[in-house]
Amino acid sequence: MPVHDWTRVPSGLFHEFHQSWSVRIKDALNGGLLAKGYYALVEQKVDGPEPDVIAVETKKREKPSETPTAVLNPPKTALTAHIPSDAARYARKANRISIRHPLGEVVAVIEIVSPGNKDSRNAIRSFVEKAVAFLRNGIHLLIIDLFPPSDRDPQGIHKAIWDELTDGPFELPPGKPLTLVAYQTGNGFTAHIEPIGVGDTMPEMPLFLTPGVHVPVPLEATYTATWAVCPEPIRELVESPPTA
């Protein structure tokens, strides 16, 4: 299903879709994508930022590579950026947060960007600081941003996050203002970036559980399932032609 233009509805209505989509992503992960000993939970309180979905590793676990869905090969995305381990070591010397959960260690986080994350400089600063804190704490991160850049993130949310970790150029390709980006930590920081546009089909994106090992998150399938049960008035607003 093509990605919709969610700028056509108020942020509160996107929140309804956001919540439902988070649950479906969590269910897909728990439905066989994660190895035994790994669990996905929605909007769990942790010591630090509150993400949309977290992947927790318990003490009784199998190696991620032992599940048939875990992938050892690097994911194929349109763009990849890497910060070497030496540079990342200095980045990690910044203040770190401690993230724990009653079921075990938080190993990965999924964040779906909402309009409220971009509606002020303070809001986007808070979101970026949260993302960087996860990465510096060794927690892998998948960010889904279906909203175009604003004057507060002129090259998208990834560029705002990456600038906190290293200096380096990055520009969104023409016609692809939305961003899917998976970050892995370990031997430095690596970002796997998939710029997309309204009307595109979302690819699967990697969620890293350990450095070099990821599971594919079925964004397209979960998005389609969420859209199918989205209240009709919201769907009508999203699909309505833009006003002149």
C-alpha cells in the first residue's frame, strides 16, 4: 500500500493510527520474528526515554542467529552511513542514560515520529536527544518518520540525529522527503537509511538485536493492516485531494 500524506490530518488523528500501528509491529515481532528470550513490548516505561516499541532480551535466551528470521548479512538500504569505532568511543563518553526493564535488558527501540515531535525546536531537540541517548547506551534504534522535513529539521530527522554524533554531509534525495532509518551500535555507529515519498511502498527495515544481527520489520504489512481498520472518517481525510 502506498504511504499516505499524513500532513492532511490533525496530529491527534495521526496519533490514533500511530498507536494501532505500534501494536501491530509489536505483534509481528512477537509472532515469530524474534528468537526465544526476546520480547517486544509497546510503550513500556523504562529508566529514561519512553519509546513506542522496545525489544527486551531476558537472561534465558537463544542467540538471535538461531531464529530462522534473524539475518546476518548487512541490510540492503538506499543509503548507509558509518561512524568508526574510534570516533564512536568519544561520542559515548557523553552523559549516558541507564535503561533497564523488569523482563531484562532493552536491546532495541522502535520510534514512530509524530507531528508533535517536530512542532517546536524544543520538541525536536528532545526527540533527537532521546535517540542519541539510546545509541550512546548501546541500544539499537529504528525510526519511522512519515512527515516531511520542517525548518527545524531541514534534511530530515536522521540528519538532526547524525549531527549529534559526527560531522558529515547528508542530503535527502529529491522527491523522497520521508525517512526510514535503522541504527546499529557496536563497532561504531551505522545508519541504514531508506528515504521514501508519499505514494511509495514501504520496504522491510532491519531491527538490530546484536551488532551485525537483525530481524526484518514488516512495515508494509503492518501499515496495510492498520489502515484496513483505521476509522473511515480518518481515511477520508487522508485520501482527500489536496485543496488548491
